[in-house]
Amino acid sequence: MATSTNSEPASSATVAGVAIVASVILLVIRNTFRAQSSLDYIPSVGVPNGPLGFYRGALNYIKNARAITEEGYHKYPGKAFKIALANRWVVILNGPTLIEDLRKAPDDSISLAEGTNSMLHLEHTLGYEQHHDPFQVPVVRTTLTRNIGVCFPLVHDEVVAAFEDLVPVKGAEWTAVPAMQTILPVVSRVSNRLFIGLKCRDPEYIKLTTGFAQDVTQDAMLLHITPSILRPIAVRLFGHLEGATRSAMAHIGPIIQHRIEMDDKYGPDWPNEDRPNDMISWLLDAARGQPSRRSIRTLSRTLLNVNFGAIHTTTQGLLHALYHLASRPEYVGPLREEIEHVVREEGWTKAAMGKMIKLDSFMKECARISPGGAVGMLRQVVKDFTFSDGSTVPAGTLVGIPILAEHTDHAKYTDPDTFDPFRFARMREEAGEGTKHQMVTPAPDFLVFGLGRHACPGRFFAVNEQKLIMAHVLVTYDIQLKDGVRPPDEWVALLGAANSTAEVMFRKRST
């Protein structure tokens, strides 16, 4: 970062920094001597008694989130408990009855949108539109999902091209590549081939989309420890949203401008050229008749938000799968055999992905073991709500599900701590179970994509994309880890991520 020659911005930043630190100290003092909380009757886990117990518990949770959550899961079966997270309590809903309560709760009582806002501070990290008018969500849920099959040849073409560019293997030699830094741009390119066309290959646009996906999380973590009154100042000093928006407008603004002009003149039926069947067109269709949605700025930022949703979770799923596969070569043969058989019959199509049952099971098992953290399905209570166990949770409370503990419960899975890649394929062989155990299907014992009406709207594309990329890797390369041992996941509080520094070795597949 260049050093500023103007002392005024540096002085302002110093003053703002001091103000933020002072406010945090005052917040700690206020909460330490606060009146009795309306959540006191819900038992806490991992929080010691005595002065500053909440803050000691929050620090403890940063280091030991999985163990603390599992302790509460087993200590309070079928009941709610709470954990200390940064600057607030989170109530954990434990057991199938409380999960069902959460699934059925109306949005005006328990809100996904407000829960997401509490975690990501949407107006500051993704923009005002994302919090108040996320019109891309129904586009992703319906139009994108309907077009996966039609657009699949383009997506497959980009998978092949991306790996040729980003995995520089030579003959039979092993080539080590940084896994995270390779898979991130692959996912950006493959996703954006469907979003904006061949502009997806622009190195600067790839840098923007992959960086933004990481910056959002970084900015949210900063805002968590910043008092609300000072967050607008903190965002101006340290945030990335405005800079990313300007960069997106510079990269894709001309494309969007052309699309708007053509749509305004001709509607969806263009003369002399085919209207692209991509995310830009689908967003324009959803924004028709609403000028505020059809500006270059709004559409550029909306595409950034679509990328945030598409890149992070898909990258994580692929990294977990690559690490499991590279450390367990005995599963390569059965997976390759299935993939090659299906492709001979169906080609590289969406229908082929649906018939790759072992690969689907492998990917789902990776997600079961590593679902993205200890707690999921975070929601915010917007008006006092009483759960089936009698717990009344006041408005403003954040609630969630102990997702990893649910996924490794002996009552739900046989030998749940063992990685069993074909677990779900065997389940699908049983009568009447053919589609029930697909990765894309949310269920009380598989919560990666949520549950009910708020299940992840992009899961159909995400699952097909992950399976396509893994299928391409399996039939094109041999892979291994230098020491053969799967690298450990990285944990910060309730979030668990695939290792970000490990390398995977590739070579052209031996025959």
C-alpha cells in the first residue's frame, strides 16, 4: 500500500481509530455491569463465571467453537443453549423439534434476511440493495436453475479451458499448485461464463470477483467489533464495497450499457443478433419496468453479490473434495469408472451429472463432514418467539442450528466420524430412496443448504458445477498430496474452512 503524502487523511484515520477503540471499551464496561439479560434463563456453554465472563467465553469460542458447540449439543438434548459470539449471544436450537420450529417460523417472527444482516452487515459490505431489494434471489432460484441444462455446454467448455490455463502440467511430471489460489479463479471463470460470457476470462475481473468474496467476510469481522454508531466511519476508512463497485462498473459497465440500450429498444427479441442467455439478461428481465434496478451501478453491484454467493461456498466444497480425494486414492477408480460410463451414454450434460450417483455421494459426504462451520441456518428473531421446549427468545436475538453436531450424530448416521464416500449411494439403492439422498436435497440430517423455503436458491447450480469440475479432474488428471495426509481445516469461531495454504499435485492422467 502506498504511503500517503497528505497528513490530513492519516490524522482523521487516527482519530477515528481512537474513537472506535474507546467505544469498544465503553461497550465492554456497559455490558459487564448490565442489568439481568432476558436470555439468562437459557444455559450458556463455554462461558466461565466471574468478571468479564461473557468476553472470556467469546475468546474461548474463537479457539474452541466445535468442542463447545458439541458439548452443548450433548449436554442439552432437545433444548436450547447459548454461546458467546464476539459482541452478542447466539441461541443454539438443539434437536429435531426446535429445528422444525425454526423451519416453520414465519418471516415476520424469525428472519433469514435480518440474520444474514447481523452476520454480514449487508448495507456496509454488500450494499443497500442487497439488504432491501435482493431481486437476484428469485432469478437465481428460478431462471438460473431452469437454464442449467441449456447452458451446460458453455459451462463445460469453461471448465476445460480454465484448467488448461491454471494447472500447467507437462507430460507425466507432477506439478504442485496452490489449491485455494487455483480453485478460486476456476470457480470464478466457470460461474461467470454463465453470468457475463467470455469476459469471465479477464484476469482483472477474476481478481475482482475472487477478492470481493474474501473482502466481504473480512469487512464483516471488522464491523462486528465496531459499535454501530461508528460503522459508517469504519467502512469509509477500511471497507471494500465502494472500490469494488467502481471496479465492477469499469469492467462490465460497457457490457451492461449495451444490454440496457438493446433491451430498451427491442425488448427480449433482438434483430440481427441473439440476445445472450446469461445472468445479465435474466436480471434485466427481472428489472423490467423498474428503473432503479436497471442502472449500471445497481446491476454491477448485483453481479458482485451473485459472485459472492456463487464463489465462496463452491470453492470450499471443491477444496474439501480435492483434499479428501488426493489423500484417499483408493476411491479414484470407482469414481472414474462411473463418470466414464455415464459420459459415454449422456455426454457432458446436466443429465449426466444426475446419473453420477457415486460422485454425488462423494461430494455430499465431504459436505457432511465439513459443512462450513459448527453453527448454521442463522436467523434473527424479529419479535418475541416461544419454541417447543418453552424457551421464549426476545426480538433481536440471533439463533442457529449446531450443524456439524447434527451431521455427526450417531442417531442419524452409522459411524458418523468416519469419511465414507459412498454412504449416500448405498442409501439410494434402497427401495423408494432413489432421489431422497441426493446432495441437492435439504433434509434435517443434511443442513448444508439450509431447510424449507429458505434453502439455498443456488444449490442446483452449485452442485452441478462442483460435480462437473470434480468429474473433469478425475478423468483428466492424477492428483496427490505431497505427504499423503489431508490438510487440516481452518477454524475461526463458528466458521470452519478448507485449508487455504495447502498444495495439490497434478499430472496428466496415466493410462
